[in-house]
Amino acid sequence: MRTKLDFPTFSIHYMGMKYWLMKSEPDVFSFKDLKSRPKKTEPWNGVRNYQARNFMRDEMKTGDLILFYHSSCEIPGVAGLARVSSPPYPDSTQFDSNSDYYDPKSTKEKPRWFLVDVAFEKDLKNFVSLEELKNHPKLAQMRLMQKGNRLSILPVTKEEFEYILKLGT
């Protein structure tokens, strides 16, 4: 069965879509950086948490939608909308001894770390700050709001995704 999700000025047809929130420090890689990349696409490399890796490797599919979240900054929050634009594949930085993300226990035959490519999808009219997200009871159960949840990649429900998208338009 196909589903159609309609948002202001945005619609997509996709079966079995999942929704994600992916965090990035804007002084390292921002939503604006993604938008300015050739083809507006970037490998989401450097993830070194097993649960976040498992989300990318085992659950993300091409076409899934992403809330691109700026973290560890003066005003954290949702900066824009992106999508998963590739199947998972090994993160090449794990093999590069000059990389901050080098993992000497990884081999090309048995890679430990995977990534997906992320593509710019849409600007939001309004940045949605963490403070604003906290002010909405409908988002109180969101994993982002749970104490101690510091994962860089979080699943988001369809309802949470749509609610946040409306806040940004």
C-alpha cells in the first residue's frame, strides 16, 4: 500500500517510510553546509556509537526523511529537512589512520562502522529550537526529550515529524 504525506509545499510517495532526527554540530557540519554541497548530498560519516550505527546500517532506507538538528551550539534545534539518499555502506574514515574516526580494529573485510548519504530536501521557514520543542506537550515523549538521551541519530514517529514540520512552516 502506498502512502501519501502532504506537508505545506512538500509531498512524497513512499512505502514503509521511517523518520529520523540526525544531530550535527553546526561549526563542524551545518544544514547550510549540506545545502551547499555538490548535489546537496554528504556521507554521514564519523558515527562511532553502536546504536546510532545500527540505526543507519539496519533500519534506514533510501527515501526516509530526516530532521536535521543542530546540536552542541548556542541555540540547538531543527534547522531543516533532509532525506536518506543511499543504502548503508562502510564508512571509509574507519580505515584512514590520519582520520579522527580511524578504528584500527576495523578491516575492509569486516568493517565496524557504516553510514548513509544524506541529501538536502527542504528549508524550513522557521528554525525550531529545542526550547520551542520542549514547550509542546505533544512532543513530551519524543526520544530527544528523554533525560540522558545523547544519541546523534534518533528515530522519530510520523506524528512527531509532522508536528515539528508544521512548527517550522
